[in-house]
Amino acid sequence: MPSEEYEKSILKWRAEVDTNLRRENGWLALAGLFWLRQGTNLVGSDADCDIRLPARAPKRLGRFEFDGNNVTLYVETERAVEVNGMETKTALLDADQEDMPSFITVDEMRMVVVRRSKGVGIRLWDNTREERRTFPPREWYPVKEEYHIPATYTRFETPKVVKMPDILGAILDEKMDGEVTFKFSGKTFTLLATELPDKRLYIQFMDATNGKTTYPSSRYHYTDPHQDGKVFVDFNKAYSPPCAFTDYATCTFAPKENHLRVAIEAGELYKGHH
């Protein structure tokens, strides 16, 4: 049985994760992902628009001009359209991976340019979506303190490049900063990790539960900051990627080096999002 204090901390974290899923401009507010073609891409609620907005939007909001690299917005409606809080009629847009992405907002909708393995697209949020309120609560394994495991983090002298699949069907080269080593069920396991500036570690992993009780392609986990290489891997905080909740996310999944040959019966469960 987990200690009362530990169990409370995990349940509090899980409640925050569920709330975050439903927040404004969160994953459940996503309403579309549209890949741009070179040249003119019309945006609005009209049926002939390439980027189709909800019915309350202007029939023709404007257009995105894509030259194969840069995306420029031209507004063609009298409705107020803002880019990063400033009303505008035209703007050269920075994508979501830039330091300051260009967020377009109008009437409780938000758009941003995304650059992914498939190409360059427009991601759409609609904060009036019913799913923000009606989507079932996230489900979890019972809290088990034995899955709160002490581990050692070893930073690589040079980041290791691994092959990481994404949901769009591509295989990406991604850098791993180090590895986490821990013991579980009498065996030693190692997981590759990305180190964040605050010393937290980001881990994508698979185990024997994937496709049975947990999301088929991976689960994610952020550790607390490591201290001189000492850290806890807490599988009670293992959670499903955004693709478990929306068709408009562009998730990456665990590299083969992070496929654990053991069942991690802790963390988030998955029963499908449709």
C-alpha cells in the first residue's frame, strides 16, 4: 500500500493533468490540422476553403500564402483578427517550434503554423468544442509506490542520435542527452532520456502493457529534476501521448532502445478516444 502522503501527491498530479487536457487551447480544443500546398490556401467557414473553420467564422477569413518555406497571413474580413494579441491585416508567421510562435486568434479560435515530417500546416483550436467538457475523465492504474523507483542518470559526453517514429509515418533522427538506469523485479533496465534545462528528464517508453491496457504506441514521463545524477522514475506518472485524445496531434513515439521487456502496470490506462 502506498503511503497516504505519496498517494495524495500522485492523485493531485493526475487531477492537474486532467484539467490541463481540458484547458483553453488544450488538446481537447483541437479542431483541425490542415497541410498547406505551395501558393494560396484559403481560410474560412465556406465549403471551398482549404482551411475550413467552424460555421461561426467568416465565410472567407483570408488566405495563407506559402512559398515552400515561409507562410504569410492576409486577412480579408472586417472581423478583428489578432496575431499575438495585435490586430493585423497581414503577418509573416513564425511556426510553433520557434521561440515566439505567431498565434492567430479570432472569436475563440486559434491557429498556428506547424512544421512536421509531413510538411507545413495550420493547426486549429476551437475553444467552444464540447469535448472540453464531455470527454471522459482520464483513467489510471491504482497508485503503487513500488513503481516510484530510484534511478541513476548518466549524461552522454555527446548526445546519442536515435531513430524515433512519429504518427505521420516518418522516422526522425532525435538526440538523447543521457540514460537512466534502474532496477525493477530483480532486473536492471536502461531508458534513454532528454534532459531539460531545469534538469528534469523526458522519457518516451514502451512496455508489455502497450496495446493491451495502455496506449498502443508509447507512454511519456517527466521526472523531477535530477540531483547529481540521482533521480526517481515514477511510472505512476506515466501518461498517454496527446494522440490518445485527438486526431490532430503529431506525436513521436519511443525509440526501440526504450522498449522495456516487462509490464509496467502503473500510470495511465487507455480504452480509445473515439
